[in-house]
Amino acid sequence: MRIFHMLTRLLRAGSEENTVATCLWQAEHGHDVTLIHGPDPDPHWAATYGGKLSFIQIDSLVHPINPLQDVKAVRATRRLFRDLDPDVIHTHQSKAGIIGRAASNVAPAALVVHGIHILPFDGVSAAKRAVYVAAEKYAARHTDLFMAVSRSVGQAYVDAGICDQVEPVYSGMPLARFRNATPPADWPDLLDQPPDAPRRPVVLMLAAFEPRKRHIGFLEAMTKVIPNHPDLRILFAGKGPIEEEVRAAVSRLGLEDHVTFCGHRADPQALIALADLCVLTSEREGLPRVVVQSITAGTPVLVSDLPGIDEILHDGVNGFITDAHDLDDTAQRLSALLSEPAMLAKLAQGAQETDVSNWDLERLGARTTALYKTTIARRHGHAAPTT
């Protein structure tokens, strides 16, 4: 099959990793795969996988709503679809989902699929929610198949009246390297301590520097905790547009001796192995990959209450789900766990015993492609394929 995947931003973050993993599986199984993206992509993807995938940039496919650029993006996408005649158009992320599906009418024979990585209408004002839901309902008229990273995320689309059915396709990732991972060789530098000293307590946030991840709110809440845990070290791993704002907040709050900026690391499993606890305070998210990775590595997680999070995180077993509207709840729970090593050890054991097989990398590409074939067969009135 000639398969087109389309997203707005091609950064090094969860939805992009998930999309590229799907692309690679399909390319390795004989399909012709093209990844369409907006401007300013992270060069890592094309440099690493340009020999396996085709990358096409549409300069007008920008992330913010911009009517002039959005019209240009629809026209450019239509030209691509008309010229290259895809068998499958698979859109990802909300903005690309709307534009790609709006343009799909020039390829009437193509299967049109939308992947839901995050709820665009969750945690926004009533006015924005109405706009997002209306846009999704319009795009749904041009969609043959919906997929979501969790059952709860998919159910939210059904409950909003956007579609009747969403297939769960869990994010796939190479989990083997997270099992029995060991701390990185540079851990003393990250913790700003000599290697022969007792290791400081470590909290890790693996998250792109974006407003919805709420790094700054987390730091503000932690100012009430750190006096009780003066040796605590917070590691921020990732890159993103508000990193300088977060760095400024660290200085403003006087937390320079407690926060390390790790940048983007190729060894997230090592950072997770170093941490006593992983934290994610996103106000909007799908089912975060980092939560699955942390639990696989046996590191407990504190994460805000997000749609579908209870499909992997079991409260009091392998971590805790915190109040999404109150970051003080996260900070207080974190402080309590650092003061109760027995409970932290119990959660670590629970994490190690959690079944994470639904998130195995091989399942992601195989299930996605099988759903394509089943839906195509159904459109043509044929029996669904058995493989």
C-alpha cells in the first residue's frame, strides 16, 4: 500500500515518536510510506530514517490556527494527494487531522484514517471546545476509521458525538531497553554530587517544554516541598519552545541548586533508572508514553488525572493519579512518598509487576495496518482478512 501519514509538528515528542514507529513498521513490511509535516521539523527524523521513509514538508502547515496559512495548507495537501494517489491517508494531531481530511476528497479511493493522540477539546474554555468539536464533526464526515491511544480517549470522541466508534491502538515503543535499565554514567554531574557520596533523592520529569506540561506550575508548587527535602534533585529532560521561560522560573524561585536541565537525551531509560519517582503534570495529554516507560523500568509515577491513564497506572499500586487542577496535590503526594521509603519501594515493586504488553512496539504497526485492511475490505464488501 502507498500510505501517507500527516502531522503538523515533527518534533521529538510522544505523538511524533508514535507516528514514526508506525511508519517504520509499515515500511519494513513492504509498504511505501510518506510522512507529511509542517515547517521547522527536528532534523533527527529525516537524518535517521530518510533511507526508509519519504519526508515531505508543507510550509503552510503551521501549528497555530492561521486562516490564510490553513487555506494554503489544504490546497498544497490536495495537490500532493492528487499527484501521488495514496491508498491510505492517516492523519495525526488535531490541526493536521482537520486539514488532511478536508483535502482527502481529491483521493476518493483512499482509506482516510485519523489517529487521536490527545483530546483537543479537553481542558479548554467552553467556546474553544465548541469550535474544536464542530471542526472534528466536520472532519469526521471524511473519515473511514478512527484510532486512539487509549479506550478512554476514543470514548470521549464518541461521547462528544463526533463518531460512533474508535479503535484503541496503544502507543508502541521498544520496552526491552527500559527493563533492568541502569543509571547513566554521568549521574554525579546530573545530581551535582561526588560519585562516592550517598545519592540524592531524584524526581524526573521527561516532557517537552510546552505550556500544557506545566513545568513552571510544578516548580512553584515544589517550593513548599523542598524545605523538607533539602537534598532533592529535580531533573527536567526534553526540549521545547518554553525552555527559557522554565529556566527563568528556576532562577526566580531560587531553585538553581535543585534543578538540572538534561536537554534531549538518547538514554531516557537511564534517567528513569536514576529516578526515585517520575512525575508528569500535563493538563492535556493522551496516554503518555513516558508513564508506560517509567512503569516498565520499575519506577513509580505521579501523573495528573488524564483520560485513559487508569489503563496503565493503578492508584496505590504502581504510582498515584493526582488532581489535574491542583499541582499542590502533586507536590504534597511527592513529599509524602519521599518521606515513606517503604511505600515508595512497594510502588516500585508494583511497577515491575505491571503487564505492559499492550504497548509493545510490534503491536503498534501490526494492529494499525490490520485495521486498515479490515476497513478497506469492509468498504468493498469483502470478508476481513485473517492476517
